[in-house]
Amino acid sequence: MKQITALAMATALTAVSAPAFAEKWDMPLAYSATNFHSVNAAAFGECVTAGTSGDIEITTHPSGSLFKGADIKRAVQTGQVPIGERLLSGHQNENAVFGFDSVPFLATSFDASGKLYEAAKPKIEKVLADQNLTLLYAVPWPPQGLYFNKEVNEVADMAGLKFRSYNNTTSKLAEMTGMLPVTIEAAEISQAFATGVADSMISSGATGYDRKVWESLTHFYEVDGWLPRNYVMVNSDVWGGVSDANKKVIQDCAAAAEASGLKASIEYTQFTMDGLAEGGMAVGPASDKLVGELKAIGETMTAEWLEAAGADGQAIVDSFKASQ
């Protein structure tokens, strides 16, 4: 009887000393630990862990180490992990609306990108909700520019180049400029360029700087094509089991992460441009001829996206243009 009483007391003491609903949330990330998105996500995780007093402990897993970028959304959706970060435009094949932030030359500045996001956010949240996902926050990349292993002054100079693609928009851009699209995850970029699997891409200065692409590529052209976003999502079933108090903490941390991520993206833009130049790349604006040709291609791609996205896509664009 004494042994049973002692065991009961020990169990009770353990229950008092440990959090009642302690959970460990693994959070897969596609980009390197030093990328500003990953740094921001790690700070978000620390904010949640501290704010919930350890009830929910978030551990980030960068560089596609837990799930590759293309698999992260599905992993969160199906409950393999409770939370994750993903570039939603990589899933335009599921719903064309996901590609709103990659429509060429629609929103080419941070200010315009923010207005476009606000116009699209209600529809994005609805689509995600139907897929058992709850959006927590989103952060834009710096403006997208073109990387090559040679000088390029017009679209004709791109013919035959192997072009790294990461969503429908980039694949289509490659096809319309005579390049060959090759799907390559962010974590594999350095190896792909070093081995000749690809010799060009459109991406932000941040991606190129983080992956030291100057070791294989020679030119970066500022075209400010679009500012795609990374989205942090939580499984809706998991979210439904979180206490109201902890939901408030997570939402507050998410709001802080969205603000700090935007600030970091803006600051990182010029820093990475300088870094690419210091690495030995030729960095500067694209020629007027190339920009003109790309914008003409962009108009065609915008029309195609609007057709695919239907009424939802048109509503997003109309709302965005009204805010300008």
C-alpha cells in the first residue's frame, strides 16, 4: 500500500512539473540555415516555444533535410509534420491561384507585392483551408532577376540554355524564351550549376548569394520580374487542438515573423547584389531590348494565368489594381 501511495505521489509531482500539453513540432524548411527565411523561421520557433512556456516546442529543419521543398506542403497537409514552410507557387498545378505572386511584371516592388498579397490572401486562405491547412504568415523574396553563365542582351541569346525552374511560371518562361526547363530544388542549386545540369535561372539575389553561384555563373541581370512568397502553414487538425491561449501566442509570433521577414528581405536585397558582385559576377540592369521582350512575354503569361485562375484570379488582379 505504501509503494502504491509513493508511486501515485511521484506521478502527481511529475504531472505538476511538466507542461500539460507539451508538444514537439518539427518544421521542415527548403532553404539553407543561413537564408533569411530560415533564420526568420527559427526565430519564430523560438518565439512560440518561449511564449507557450514549452507547451509547444518548434524545431526547424533547414536545407530540405526533413522533407524536400516540393514535399513539404503535402507533409503538413497529411499530418506527417504539424508545420512547415513552402513556396506555394510551386503548387500551381493544384490550383492556379497559388501562382498569383509569380505573375510576371504584375507586382515588381515590395510595396506592390504587399498590396497584391493583401488582395489574394482571403482566397489563398480559403484554398488552404479546403486542404486542411491554416496559414500563419508569409514573407516575400527580393525581386527576381536572371542568372546566366554568359552575357545575354536579348531573348535570342537564351536559346538552348538549361534553365532551373521551380514552378509553372518559370517553366513557361523557359519555353517561351527558347530555353530548356529543368526542375531543381533550392538545396540542389549549387551542385546543379557546378555539374552543368543547369546554366541559368530566374531567382532573387538572396538565392544566388546563399548558394555562391558565382562559382559557376557569370552574370546577374536585374529585371524585377516578381516577388514570390514563402508561406508558413500548420495542419488544421493540429491547429484545432491548440488551446486558445497558445493560438494567440502563435499568431502574435507569426505577425512578428511576417514583419521581421519583410524587413530582412528588403535589407537583404542590396546586400546580396553587392555580394554577387564581390564574388565576381557582372551585376546590373538588363538591356532595354531584353526587358521589352520579357515584358511582352509576361503579358502573354499573365493572360494565360488569368484564364487558368478564372474568376478568383481576375478578382485578385482587379482588387490589386484598385489598390494602386
